[in-house]
Amino acid sequence: MNDQPAPDLEARLRQIGAERYHDKHPFHRLLHSGGCTPDQVRAWVINRYYYQSRIPMKDAAFMSRVEDPALRRAWRSRIEDHDGTAEQEGGIRRWLRLARGVGLDPDYVASTQGVLPATRFAVDAYVRYVRDQPLLQAVAASLTELFAPAIHEERIAGLLRHYDFANADTVSYFRHRLTEAPKDVAFGLSWVLEHATTPERADMAVAALVFKMDVLWAQLDALYAAYVTPALIPPGAWRPGEGMAR
Ligand SMILES: O=C(O)c1cc(C(=O)O)c2c(n1)C(=O)C(=O)c1cc(C(=O)O)[nH]c1-2
């Protein structure tokens, strides 16, 4: 191939994170600084579970389109990280331990009943995007994870400092992501830089990352509107008191 990667693409991708990553969202600021009520934390755990639960489905959708065995091999640990293996618990189980820790019934959370409609729309849009768009965009959309270790560090510290439910067990999901995400994103970033070989393809990668930033931001807008600004909980979505552990 004679085309060269756009030299400034990595800097452009990082700039998008600096401007748009969801660490800047008011809901996360509230959560990490101890400002959430127990019910607001529960609403976050319920809605974020929906994102969690769809990540391995989107990775399976991605892999179903990949013809290169080497790329599939590099990608498949993402599914195991969430679903676990015969020997090892995965992220979904860890998230449900967090659910139990905040007083929710894990079966209720896993049912995804009570998830906000806008959470579903945003997350489902991500799964569809990865299923339908060119592979370059599908990989570039995962690069929000470039910025995830910093937010996971901030969250672990903030939760442990401010909330009684937080302990090594309930924050273990995030501790595992500190090692899982950097390995995934190092691969994803180098793949995107290698394959964004024209200015047009670089623009496609940038657009994919912006799309994914919007997917993350929209989920928090939905949470904020329903559970922080009071009384905007849509019909059928979780209401405080429902789905609690016995
Ligand atoms: O807590 C977070 O802020 C956060 C953000 C992201 C992200 O940036 O997309 C992911 C995760 N966590 C995460 O835990 C995770 O497994 C994950 C997978 C992906 C992806 O797009 O494939 N993003 C993220």
C-alpha cells in the first residue's frame, strides 16, 4: 500500500477525548464526588448494566464480520473479559456484585427491566453501528477506551472515599478494567492508525469516535434527566424501592 497514515490522526482522536469524554458529564462529577444519593447510584448501576451487557454482543457482532483470523484472535478476549470463562469470573458477574452491594437484587438488574428508554436507544445504536459500518469505524468507535483508565481510577477513588457500599469487592469490576482496557485499546489504536491510510479514512475514524462519545454522553443525560432533575422518570423505568434485594 502506498498510502500513509494521516500523521496527526492520533492527536485528533486524543483531542476528541479531551473535549467530549463522559468524565466531564455532570452525572459523573456528582457520582465521583460523593454527591449521589443511594437511589441515584442504583439508577446508574441499573442503566450502566445495559451497556455492560451489550458490549460482548457488539464484540460478537464485530467478530462475525471479520475475515482475518488474526484480527478475530486479537479481539476475542474482549468477550471473555465480560462473559468470563469456565475458570474465571467475567465483568458481567462483577457488575452484578456491585448491584448487590448497592442493595439491588442482581436478578432484577440482569433482567434489564427498568432501564431508561434513552439508555436502550443509545446502547442499541452502538451495537448496530458496529454491526453495520465499515470495520475501520467499528474499531475506531471502541477507542473511547483510550480515556477509560483515567475515569476508572477516579471512580475507584471517589466511590471508596464517599460511599459506604464501596469496598474491594464492589469496585472489582473497575480494577479489572484497569488492566483489560489498555491492552484492548493499544491494539485498537494501532489497527486504526494502520488502516486509516487516506485523509478520508482518517475522517471516518474521527467521526466514529465522535459518534461513540455521543453514545456515552447520551446515557448520562438520560440518567441525569430522570433521577437528578426530579420526577422525570419515564413510565416503566426503575423507581426507587423497586428491584431491591431481600
Ligand atoms: O466506565 C467507563 O467510563 C467505561 C467507558 C467505556 C468506554 O469508554 O466506552 C467502556 C467501559 N467503561 C467498560 O467498562 C468497557 O468494558 C468498555 C468496552 C467498551 C467498548 O467500546 O468496547 N467501552 C467500554
